[in-house]
Amino acid sequence: MARDLTMIALYVEGFLIAQPVGWPLAADPLLRGGGGGPIGMLARTSPTPHTTRVSAMPDKQTVVIADASPTFRALLRQEFDPARYEIHEAGDGEEAIRLAKALSPSLITLSVAMPKLDGLAACAAITAAKESETTTVVMITSSESPQDQLRAFEAGAMRFLDKQFERGELGAYATDILRMKETLHGAQVLVVDDSRFVRTTVSQLLQMEGAVVAEACHGKEALELMAAKNFDVVVTDYHMPEMDGLALVRNITKCSEYEGIPVLFVTAANDKRLAMRALDAGASDFIRKPFEGAELLARIRSFARLSHATKRLQELATTDELTGLFNRREAFYRLGRCFATAERYATPFSCIAIDVDHFKRFNDDHGHAAGDLVLSETARLLKENSRVSDDVFRVGGEEFLVLCAETNLDGASTCAEKLRAALEDYRFEFQGRPLKVTISAGVAEYGSDIPDADRILALADAALYESKRLGRNRVTRSDGASVAVTV
Ligand code: GH3
Ligand code: MG
Ligand code: MG
């Protein structure tokens, strides 16, 4: 019979962490001895943080089955649906390590008794290797000995399975583990707690599931980290020096850039009012101390899923499909924000309205597909030839807008001329044919006489119209001054 290795909770320093039930608690000399107990196990077996892509899993998961007997390997193979898994087999420990490094499988099963190198040694080598840091190892043995199980966990195995396992058990475990990895693999999680012990333990739990974790010891440090990097989920404690959890939640909520980032608030069991205050302040949920590691992970997984879905929706709502640029709606949002900042701090900003010349004729002559290619290439050229601090938008069919932060009319006119020249110089290619287009532009700068964002757009548009009237392929400033041609 297979051992039940689902998680149980273990109470350590004020909160619970999850442990495999198969862990021989009472008989474990390490637990009684202190230092090398279960936390030590987490520390030894958890992979190092990594910075892989977020969540998207390939169509088929790779699994390696390592056992000396081809018959037993065939039996294990039956656990995995060939439509969902790509199975590789190894006949000894050395081959298992080689395949683990070459394929970075999602899961590997290792039998303890194997030629050349036994399963335990192979397991230790695989979990230590960078290439297989996200590989889950299942150790398979005919031994019932708790000491063997302990050694398997110490070597980095996530599960210990008896050779007499029930049919379907390994397959079900693989499905479970891969679903968990799917949602936390590469998820960016920020853990905020003033207790180093709690931070480290929570981080290690998360890292074991493939999350990328950052740690902060109070709210202020958390905000600093959030300003520098995007997170999918934040987990925060309440009592902390400098800035407590509640103040952190309030700060996150009031900042529009952090909209959609779920915050999981950790409260003491008996403080219902605090939990309510945290939710009122904008936390997505709370979890009571002491908590089980398994529950914490389950909640973070669901928040990571939510966070990805929200980000995807935000992306869809703000980007133009053809060019990948920000869309018209985002242009108005950012223009409004730019306007408010300029009004408040009296900083300059300018905008450039751009329109592709004679584009209707271009479509008629070369076809819509060629037109689409030109639009997406034009978008790329506009981005490449403007500053990183400038925002480029597609605001209409063949109409673009560039917002130049902290830039006056002279600076923006130089930028517009650079963009015009870049388009004039560029040779597009469609189905082997070289094609050319030009653009016209109009530039306007914010000033105290401009009452609202619409007005600055109207000025840039009027200047653009003037460029068209004067013959196209040129830049006009809203003050009527001429713009030197750079080519
Ligand atoms: P002007 O120099 O005065 O701007 O002339 P124009 O022909 O570019 O201007 P007009 O506004 O009359 O026509 C714009 C054309 O842009 C109409 C349409 O065929 C084309 N267009 C708009 N959106 C798309 C698009 O998504 N793909 C393609 N291929 N063409 C588009
Ligand atoms: Mg046009
Ligand atoms: Mg137009």
C-alpha cells in the first residue's frame, strides 16, 4: 500500500507549516535534536529562486521514469496519459541525472535500487542541479523503513511511493503537482514580515512550487521593492516596525499602478476587527495565524491565477492588437495624467500627432495586408526612434500619438523630425517588394494657457493638418515656427 503523504500541519514559532504526513515525526531524531528538523529539510530541498517566465505551461509535460527493470518502467508509464505527457525512460541513476539535466522534466520517478548510482544519490544530484530546479522528484521503493523515507526527503524528493502503489495513484499525484506548478511557476510573490523565520519559511514553501520570491521586513521596504519590480501577489504581516501591514495595504490601494495586485493579509486568530479593517483598506483576503502552509499556498495559488487574469485583461484593454502599441483609450488616460502632473508641478510636456500620408491610396495600390504590415512596422519605428520615457499610441487607423514627458516644443519637434526622417528612410518589404511611406506630424506643448487635455490634442491636430496642407512628409509646430529637415 502506498503511504499517505498528503500535508499535515506542524506548529512552529507561532504558525503552522505544512509537512508530508509520511514524515516520521515521533521517530525522527532530527526533530528532537533541533537544528536539522523539518525547517532544515525545507531549506535543504527547496530550489533556489529563479526568474523564469510566468505560468504558461507547454502542451505536454515531460516526465522521466528511472528504474532498472523495463517491465516496471512499462507499469509506471501506464500512469501517464500519453496525450498529456512525454515520457522518457532511464535504466540507471546516471542516465536519470543526464536526462533530468537535458530535459528539465516536470516530474521524475526514481527507484531507490538502481545500477551505477542508486536513486537517493541520483535524487540529490538532480535537485542540486540548476537545470532541474523545478523538477519534482518522486522516490519509489519497496522499503517501508521510515529512515529510508527520511533519507529520500533529505535528498530532495517531494514524495515517497511504495512499489506496490495503487493504480492511478502516481498519475493523480502528477496531475496535482503539475496543476500547482502551473499557477505558481514563475509567479512573483512579495513576502512582508518582520520575523526572518516566518519570511524564510514562507519563501521556501513558495519556492518549492516554483514561485519567485522577494522578502521585505516592513511596509516601507515592501513599497520600495514594489516600485522597482512587478509582483503578482503580496503576503503581509500586520505588526511591523517602520510601516505596519495596514498602512502598507492602504498605500498599495491608493497607487493606481498596483491596481489588481492581490494582497493577502496575515492576522492573529482572535482579531476579527483587524481582519475587517484590512479588507476595508483593500486587502483581497486574510489568513489567520497560526496557518497551515498548505492553506497559505492554496490561497496564493488562487490569487496568482487571479492576478494573471487581471493583468491579461488590462493588457487587452490598453493595447492595440495590430501594432502592440497602447490604444486610444490608454492615450486619453495617460494624456490626462500627464496634464494633471504638468499643471501641478509646472513641468513641460508635449505631444506629437502623426498620420501616414496617402494611406488610402497605399492600400488601394498594394492591398490591405501590405497596409497592415506597414502599420505594424511604422509602430516599431516610432518606438525605436523615440525615448523610453515617451509613450507611443495608435489612436486611429493610420494615426499615432507620441507623448513626450518633460519635453518642451523644441525638444518634441526635434523628436518628431527624427521620426519623420526614420520613416522616409525606411524601406518596407512585402512579399519581396520594396515599399515606401511617409508621415506628417504636428507638435504642441503644454502651457498655462491650455485649459485641458483636449485642447493640446486639438493644437497638435491643427499643426498636423497644416503639414498635410503644405504637401505632407513634414513636421509643423503649433506656434507656426519651421522645423529643420534633418535628411
Ligand atoms: P492623408 O495623407 O490625407 O492622411 O490621406 P490618407 O489616405 O492617409 O487619409 P484617409 O484618412 O483618407 O485614409 C486613411 C486610410 O487608412 C483609410 C484606410 O484604408 C487606411 N486604414 C485605416 N486603418 C487601417 C488598418 O488597420 N489597416 C490598413 N491596411 N489600412 C487602414
Ligand atoms: Mg493618412
Ligand atoms: Mg487619417
